[in-house]
Amino acid sequence: MNKETKRIQVPLLDNPYEIVIGDGCLEDVGKELISLGVKNNCKILIISNKEISQHYGNTVIKSIERIGIKPTLFLIEEGEDKKNINTISKIHDAAFNSKLERGSLMIALGGGVIGDMTGFAAATWLRGIGFIQIPTTLLSMVDASVGGKTGVNHPGGKNLIGAFHQPKLVLIDTGTLQTLPEREFRAGMAEVIKYAIIGDKLLFNILENTSKINSLSNVGNNLVSEIIERSVSIKANIVVSDEKESGLRAVLNYGHTFGHVVETLCGYGNFLHGEAVAIGMIAVSELGLLRKSWKPDDSNRQKELILKAGLPTQWPNLDEAKVLRTLQGDKKVKDGNIRFIIPTGIGSVEIFNNITKEEISKCLSKLN
Ligand code: NAD
Ligand code: GLY
């Protein structure tokens, strides 16, 4: 364990916060709370699941107890299919039973599912209380824990119910990745590749020049820390310039428009979110080729990297009418037009609002 930490600022005007990255920093949650000005009469509700809390619950609880607060731990069921309004209701019940007040805090200890739900429960309890993100998957470290998008799925689509609610702190203990299943690590690499494509050519080159990127043991602790730092720095910059996604922030959805279709139509949980994003990046790359926005060579490099990360690339066999209907239900639809983030090179993308149904059909026929 190496207690050296890196601190990245998210200097939002109304809700500035820090992203703390370190190996073993989970032990210092309590100290970080003190730095945030948390007093020992603050009520804290930690949301996690059985598996994650077995590994890390005690460390977090003990660290908070050391500053004189006895937090309550509330466990929710694991899984993307539980990311729904019923689970939010259960978290609200726990908030009620714990007598949370306006100045109380929720802590999300887990992956993106727990982070998104805890954030949304915090956003809606007493019209909004503070919360802290302690992400324990690579995907939630590089993406879900930063930026304040919180919410749950609706049977009609991913994350359709939600709110922007920024955390007060993001605490990333890279040591927690030691227990993360390899498939989940690979899913996180999909979002890392996303960052490389949308805005970090050097990150792309680093990944391309690393012989194996499909597991933590192959990537190594030092490189994984660098990957996390680079990824959250890109995200922090984008979020600061467009917190509520009126423009630029949409680029973070690269691969997600088709990815959400895969998740929705294949059933939540069949493909991991990151796997669906990987397939979505391949799909939208095809739109890029149709529009001649990027070169076949760059598209091949992206595919090679996704394959090297051990991620799926094959578009599932989906009914085209259903695909188009699901795309129309996407949050990114504006005036009936589906918004796509299309690559223009390694390290750059553009937002397109004028992709026609015919182009989507052509793209889908190339994928099947
Ligand atoms: P997840 O939260 O489902 O976690 C994956 C699995 O790993 C779970 O079974 C969990 O119990 C287990 N796990 C987590 N940490 C572990 C650890 N350290 N050791 C052992 N097991 C561990 O999946 P995820 O990929 O973290 O998150 C996916 C979710 O994030 C999706 O719902 C997606 O929509 C959301 N997301 C949100 C944003 C955002 O900006 N809010 C961005 C990207 C993704
Ligand atoms: N993951 C997309 C966003 O945070 O905007």
C-alpha cells in the first residue's frame, strides 16, 4: 500500500470538489471528511452491496468512527437490473429510518450502479443532501463517480430518470481494484478507450504500446493510476465547461448512443455497461466511415485496441425497427433528431445532429 495521493480539482462555480486518487486512501475517509468541514454530529448513511461491503465496508466504517461518527451501512442488491426506482425507495426508507437531516451525508461505496443510485437518492432526499463517491470499479473511477450525473433506469431506456447532483468528494482507492473481477476491469477499459478517442491521443498511444491491457495484473498498478488520472482529468475539464450538457459534455457519450440500445434491447445485465459501450464505439465508428469523418486506418486502430482490452465488438442480432425506436427514446434526441458523437480522428470527435434514418440503416447493415 502506498498512501501517496494525487488530487484533481473539479472547479465548478457552485459545487467545486476534489478527486483524490491513491492506493490505500480508503483508510483516510474520516480525515477527508474533516477536511470537508464535516462535524462529529453529522449523520452518515453508507450505501453499498454485500460483496463490496465484505471487502471494504469495515475499513470505511472504522475510518469514519475514528472521527467520532457512527455511520449506518445500508446494503442494496447487486446488479444493473436493480438500478431502478424501487431500490431508490428502499434507500429513502433507510434515510428516513436513519433520521437523515439536510446536513447529513450519503456515501456511495461501490461501482457505477451504487454511485448513480446513491447520488439520485441524495439528490431527492429532503430536496437534496450531500453525498460522497467512493468508486470501487475501474469504470466508476474513470467515469461514473465524476460529474454529477445520477439516476436510475426506466423499462423504456437507460438512466431516463435522474438528476444532476455533484458529489462533495470523489475518493478513488486504486487498491480496491485488486478484488474486482477481470471482466469488470475490461468493462472499465472501454470507458478509458473512450477518453483516448475523444480527447487524449497520448493515452491512446500509451494503451497501443502496452502489450496487454486486459487485466489489472497485465496493466500494473502504476499505469492504472496514470490511466485513471488522465481519464478523470479529461472528464473534469469537460464537466467544468458544460456541467449540465448543453453542448460539449455530450462528447462523453461517445459509443453510448448505440451502447444504450444494446443494453436496453439485450436486457440490462446481459452486456456490462462497458461492453455495450465497446460495441457502441465500433458501431458509431461505422457511421464515421460512412460520413468519411475519419479514416479506415483509425477505425481499425480503435477496433484493435478494443479487442486487445478483451472487449466485445460484434453488434448483436437486433430488430432494426426496435433499434430505431430505442434510439428515438434516447435522452440525446433533440427535435426528433438523434445526436451522435462521431470520431474525426484518434483524439477528436464531433457532435452530429443530422444523421438520417437511412444512414443509421446503412450503418446497421454493415454491422450485421
Ligand atoms: P457495477 O456498479 O454494476 O459494478 C460491477 C460489479 O462489480 C458489481 O457486481 C459489484 O458488486 C462488483 N464490484 C464493484 N467493485 C468491486 C470490487 N472492488 N471488488 C469486487 N467486486 C466489485 O458496474 P460499473 O461498471 O461500475 O457501473 C456501471 C453503471 O455505471 C451503469 O449503470 C452505468 O449507467 C453507470 N455509469 C454512470 C455514469 C455517470 O456519469 N453517472 C458514467 C458511466 C457509467
Ligand atoms: N458519462 C457521461 C457523462 O458523464 O456525461
